[in-house]
Amino acid sequence: MKKILFLTQNMKMNGANKSLINMLNVIDKKKYTIDLFAFSKEGILADCIPKDINLLEEDKYMACFTNSMQDVYQSADFIGKGIRVLSAVEKKITGCPTDPKIKFLLWKFAKNIHCKYDIAIAWNEGACHKFLVDKIDAKIKIGWGHIDDEALPYHYKLQKKYFPKLDYICTVSERCKKALLNRYDISEKKIKVIRNIMPIHFMMESSKDSFNLFDGEQINILTITRNEFLKKNSDAIQAAKLLHDSGLNIHWWILGGGFSEEQYNSESTYLTFVRPVKNPYVFIKNCDIYVQTSHPGEAWGMGINEAKIFGKPVVVSKTEVFTEQVIDYETGLIYDHTVDDLVEKIKLLIYSEDLKSYIQKNLKASDWSNIEYLEILYSLMEGCE
């Protein structure tokens, strides 16, 4: 059996880590033994790691690299605290949107992983790619990408240095592949598109959990997101008010992290913010419409594919990657980045039962698991002899 290492920064709730959990669930354990190394085990998805995956011990300096300042103050040693304080000062002075240079001093104290692997896969950009190259002994090294490098060039200098040292770069969409080719001097043969694998059986089983948040008398609209500029949550918030004020009995649910306590504790009758949960599938199964409102720059919409698997009509913003996922008026509706158009598209699904039924029929007739992409990964890994 070949020995594989997966590498990630933490186990917090986000699309990249959800896709990692999915991959760990579906990969063939009869052919591969799998270790997982997380810089920090912090995050609600740590409990979702499959039991047949060997979770390696943290390195205290890599945990210090990725943990919050509050956690660092509570648990790090003098060296870790000192470097993180200096890096925070550097970040404030320079306005650097990603990890400051001083923070990488922690690398000097972090230990190498003393095990030889057939394949090692860095599941996150930037620091994970650096760690893979510098600290891991593997015959094949694969870097994974979950961002659009043209829209979010946070890791450009780091990746320009380390991409040539990787055997393959896998990314989650054709849009992301195009961005990599535009930004870096890389052979197209080195880049592989492997869309996020969706473990449908697991999702369906998880969706059976008891659930009583939604009012069956209302039209329940769901958005899974987090509070950052790219997600353009303002569209959802404004659209919810306009739909409510028009007299429609809707309730919009925004599921995700980073919002204010005031928003989470709001008693609005038409808009509710919900903190991240390990099992979003009960929300998706019970909603009527799923909406994703992001600016251009998204790498892949995990929630969109999850909604399609449950046969839920989706409304998405007009971005290049979302048009890879949704065919307008066939498997969902695409709006043109204005709140008025978003409202009109949602009303179309509410008032046109024929259109909604047609989209749902198309969704249920297709396989959205992306399981065929697993064979691409296997072909890369079987190149290691």
C-alpha cells in the first residue's frame, strides 16, 4: 500500500476544509494508508475527520503560525508569542493581506515530518505549499489550489517560488486553472482540474438529523457563506428586505461565520444569521431555494453543488466559475450582480411552478458527485513507483 500525507492549516469551517473531509471519506483505503497533518487541530471540522485517517500530532510552532492571537497568548511559548507579536506589528505597518515575512521565522523552529511518503498533498495555498516543499520527504508532491489567483493574489511571491518545486498543481475549476496559467510560468500539463468530490451517501444520511428551525408556512431561502467582501452578502441582506417588503412570506437564512453578535442575535422575522455548523445538509435539504451572491473571484461554489445534489433550485451571481456550475434556466438561474435582478430571479422561482419543477427535474436527472475526478488523482498517485 502506498502511503499518503494530506496537509492543511486548520480544521475550521470553510469550503477547502469541507472538500478535504469529503476527499478523506471517499479515497480508497484499500490502496492507500493516509496521514493528515494540520498546523492546528483548531476548528469544528476536526470531529469530522474519518476514523480510519491517522491524524498526526501538532507541531507547536506551526500551531502558533495558524492559530488566533488569543490562542497563541494562552498556549504558545516565549518564542511563538514573540514572533506572532512582531508579525502582527509588521502586518499593521505594511497592510499585508497575507502572512507577514516575520511570521515565517516560526519555520526555523518547526520540526520536519520524519516519515517518508509516496505522495504528499498540500491542501491549502501559500504556507502549506512551502511546508510541503521544505519539511516533507515524498516521492510526489502535489499542491492544491482553492482560490482564483488573479482575483486573490495573496500568495503570489510564495507560490512563484514554490510552484516549480511541486510535481503537480491541482485546482478545483477551469477558471482557477486559467488564472494559474495567466499568473505563473507553469506548463499546462502540470495543472490538473479536480473538482470537489461530493460524498452523496454521506450527505443524504447526515440530512436525516432532526431539524425544526424552518417554518413550513414560509418560503425558506438559504445562503451558506462567511462574512467577507468576496461573498457579497449585502446582496442577500438587501434582497431579503425587498422580498419581505413586497409582501412575500419569505425567510432568508445566512449560515456562516464572521458576522456580528447583533446579527446572530437579531429577532428579525425574515432574516436569520446562523453560526457555522458541522452538518449544513439539514439546512440544505429543508430549504426551498439556495442563493450564492459572490463577487467574481470565487474558485468553486461548494454550497451550490450541495444544493444541486438535494435538487434545490439555485440562484447565483454571474461569475465565470458559477457559470461552470449552473446552466441558466436549466439547472438554476443566474443574476447580473444587481439586487433588483436577484429579487426578480427569486420571484421567478416562487411564482413559476413550471420553471421550478423543470429545474428540479434536470437536477435530479444528473450526477453531481464529481466522483469521476477521483480517477485523475489516482492516476497522478499511481505514477509513483
